[in-house]
Amino acid sequence: MRTQIVHPGADNLRYEIRQIVEVANAIAATGAPIRWENIGDPVAKGERVPDWIKEIVTQAAAEDLSFAYSPTKGLVEARAYIAAERNLEGGIQISPEDILFFNGLGDAISTIYSALHPRARVIGPNPAYPTHSSAEAAHAGAPHITYRLDPENGWKPDLADLEAKVVANPDIAAIIIINPDNPTGFVYPEETLAAIVDIAARHDLFIISDEIYSNLAYPGSGMRKLASVIGKVPAIAMRGISKEFPWPGARCGWIEVYNRDQDASFDRFARSLLEAKMLEVCATTLPQKVLPRVMGDDRYYPYLETRVSAYDARARRAVEVLGSLPELILHPARGAFYMTAVFRKGALKADQRLPMPPQVEAIISPQLGEALDARFVYHLLGATGICVVPLSTGFNSDLEGFRFTLLEPDEDKFETVLQDLRDALCAYLASGARKEPARGQLEGAA
Ligand SMILES: Cc1ncc(COP(=O)(O)O)c(C=O)c1O
């Protein structure tokens, strides 16, 4: 090309959660079964969508207007339902005009970061959900700036680290919260949310709160939406139906804009999101038609409770099986359907390995780079077929670890995955450890 066509941020777009799938598929082609614990799609993982939800979708699909465009902001009936439900929960009150529909939150996330002034930065949690961190880094053409979620403190955010970075970097315009969090399953306590709102207020920032899992918080988790503590600080909350219904293939999510009247520049930014959506006309109509009918049905919240208690039980079981390994830090998820295990410093070494058939080793070997947790993840995949996601390369983290899901609906299979994971962890960690005493013995002999 006669001129540079690659965006300077292009190398920041990476989605390891799906990239590892290509390697796993190559292994599957050798005849080895894969156990998919990497992707957060409950339907692909075998959860049954209730018949009553399918009936509502079928009825809506029979209506001609489901095939029409919707208004750019979204169908009035869907926005009115969401605003009314939000207002009943207390906290900030919104109108349907404060809601804007997208083709999934993936679309909302990329629109929001592309619409930001090129110099404005958004600080997010570490570990980071890659759709946010990659889109923000690509927008800035620079690495994503993060604040620490502390695995030694139940994954609570390090607020001193957050505020220090906000102070040190005047380009930071907003703070991302993912609540409940992906990949850790952490649920922000109310006082932590309030403290983040306070930091935003004192430094004149807005907040982006990704609440796609907010209706999948476990009993007793203390889940509060940002709306309940936001006060007068400008903010954008994000929700969707991908995980809740669950209907990820619908590509349906929305943003709720809070306190646009408090800041002219935030108000202009919010309008620019609407203008960007106008260029695309609107989001898909059918899921919006269905939304108030499904969420307003008496069976909806009892159905979510059943799912959530199954995730909660699996999270506790995962801690029972894996939590006693001294090399790991592991906290039970309190919401969503992921857990993250962190390797303690020094637990991983470059010469650790798991045995696997030669034809599988030929696929795995070229994947082994420097990241020690990714080396473990690829050995695990090759040796057991269990596919998880490394923390460092998958979630933009300086921690070593891996994320696995709590989605396997067959409890026997879930138990086998946990036991096999534990055996693989023990064997992998011991494979490096065994060499050390040998070196020590040699030194002793000399
Ligand atoms: C925290 C978070 N936000 C957003 C998304 C994207 O959701 P959607 O299917 O609405 O694009 C996901 C998907 O896994 C997610 O985990």
C-alpha cells in the first residue's frame, strides 16, 4: 500500500479466549476430546433455554414488526420496561431517553472507546476483560492502563493504586468497573463502589460500569448496581441479555446514561454515541421485542435463581477440590460464572511439563511462548483436553493464573474436570520441583 493502512492500535486487539480455540480445534482433529472451559456461553455449554422463553420468541417472530427497523435508541417498549424496572430498584431515576440499544455489549464497548477523544484514557481492572482493555488500548494506540484487583484480598480493588494512577495520569477521563467481574467472579461491596464513585467525583471523571452479570450475582453476595450509589457523578451502566436469558447469539445489549445533566462535556459525549448508532440505523429488533415479555414474566427471576444457585454450588466445589493446593490462590466466585486461579510467585517454571501424545505435542510446542501461565494452559490442553484461558495473555494481567468457567451443567462431568485439573496441576508443578532437589543433591555431593 502506498500509505500506512494499519491502525497504530491494531496490535492491541487480542482475544485469547477465542484464539486458543483454534489450537484446541487442531487437537480435536487428532481425535482427542476437548473439554471447553474457556468460553462464557451457557447455551454452547449445554444449558437449556426454558421452553416458555422460546415460546415468547416464537410469538414475537410471527409479528411483522419484528422484521422492521427499530428507532435508533431502541424500541420504546423495551426502553420503558428497563427504565421502570431500574427506577423501582431505587437509586438514580432514569427515563427511556437515557437508554441506548446496541448489537450486544461488544458493539457498545467498541462504540464507546472509538467515540472518546483520542487523548482521553479509561482505567480498568487488572485482570481485565479483553473486550474493554483491547478496545481502549486500540483507541489510544497505547497499552491499557489498569488498577489492581488484589487476589490476596479476595479480589478487592486496590483503591490506593487506582487513585495514584488517576493522579499521575491527567489523561484518565473514566474508570471501568465490571460487576460482577469477569474473570474473577468478584462482586464489588457497596462501600467499595461508593469509594470509586468518590474518587471519580473528586477527580472529575465518569464511570463505566459493565453490569452484564448483575442479575447473576449469588445469594448473599451483596450485589448493588452502580445506580444505587452513583449520586451526581456522570456514568454509563451496561447491561444485556447474552448471559441472562441466556441468548448471546441475539447480539442485544444496552447502555443506561446517568447524570448527563451534570456535565456538558459528558452530555456531548453521550450524544455522540447516539449519533454513531444513527449511522448504523439501529440495533436488532427481535430481541428488543422479546425483552419486556421475558423479563416481565413471573417465571423469569425464579428461573435466574435456579441457575445462580447451581453456579454458586459449583464455585464452592471448585474451592473444595483446588483450594488446598499451596501454590494456588483461589476465591469462590460470588457472581457470574467464572473463577480465576492465581499461581503464587515462583510456583511456575519454564521447564515444567505434562506428557502428551507426540501428534498433540507437535501442535502445542509452537504455541509455547514466554508467559509461564500460558505454558501451563497449553500443556493442560494437550495432556487433558481441558481448555482454559491464561490470565497474563488472556486478561492483560501481570498475575500468572488461568480462568475456568462454572458452566458445565452435567455435575458428574464438572466433577471430573475439577479432579483432572487438580491432578494435572499437581503433576505439572511437581515436574519442575523434582529437578530442584536433584540440583541440591548434586551441589551437596560436590
Ligand atoms: C464483562 C463482559 N462484558 C461484555 C461482554 C460482551 O457481551 P455481549 O454478548 O453483549 O457482546 C461479555 C461477554 O463475555 C462480558 O463478559
